[in-house]
Amino acid sequence: MRSSYRSFGIAATLVSVGGFLTYVLMSSFAAGLMNQSLIGHLTIGLTLGLGQFVLMGVTIWLYVRHMQRRIDPVTHRLRAQARHIASSGRRSRTW
């Protein structure tokens, strides 16, 4: 459970931070490219900046999906086992 959680967390963090860092570096060192107009007043830089919101939304959606498919079932089984052990321990101690 830990390795599944950790591996996804590392990958999601690298993608999110990498996308943001790429945007910041391009804004600093490729200002001419970022200022090129796409449609009207919409520039490449503005489009990539708005794309950061999309990137974060996709990352959050993938995180929730990963947790529901991989982590939550294991957690529910562990809680059920813990409840079963706790309830069986209480019954054996009563006189």
C-alpha cells in the first residue's frame, strides 16, 4: 500500500512541478516565444499559463482515481480485519 501510494505521489509531483517549472523558465528565457499571439490578444504564454490549471485538474483527477482503485480497497479490508480482531478479542475476555 505504501509503495503504490508513494510511487504515484512521486510521479504526480514530478509532472506537476515539472510543468510549472517549465512554464516559469520559458517565461524567463523565451519571452519572445511566450509573447507570440495565437488568436487576437491570446498569447502562447497565457495559453500555457491557463494550461497549468488543466494540468493540476488532471493530476487531481488521476490522484482520486488511483486512490479509489488501489488504496481504498486495501484500507477497507484492513479496517474490516481490525474490527473483526477487536470484536473477537472482546468476546473472549467476557466471563
